[in-house]
Amino acid sequence: MTGSTDYPKIERAIHMPSVSDMALFVFFSGVLLLAAWIAGTGRVAYVFAMLIVAAAFGYAVLDLLGMEIRRQTRD
């Protein structure tokens, strides 16, 4: 018998991110940093940067909704 009887094997449902998930994270982090850099350059650029940030937040919400829908269909 492997392991301790005090701590039985627990199956965990931890989502490990794929390479494409990590690439999307790096890309959108870069977009966010670009938006912050542009925001420091002027008033018109600030509005443009805030539109980029709003789009990033919108994507995050859509991604979360998609994840919840997938989770609902698996259960």
C-alpha cells in the first residue's frame, strides 16, 4: 500500500493551463502594459488606452462565461 491511510488519495479537479492559455495571458498582459504606457503619453492616448483595457475586461468576462458554460455541460 502506498501513501498513508490518514490522508487518502483525493482526486482534485485542478485545471492546468495549456500552452495556448499561457500565450493568451502573455499577449493580453502585453496589451495591458502597452495601454498603460500609452496612457502616460497624453489625453487622447489615455482614452485609447482605456478602450483597450475595457476590451481586455470584456474578453475576461466572456472567457469566464465560456468556462462556466463548459463546466455546466460537464456536470
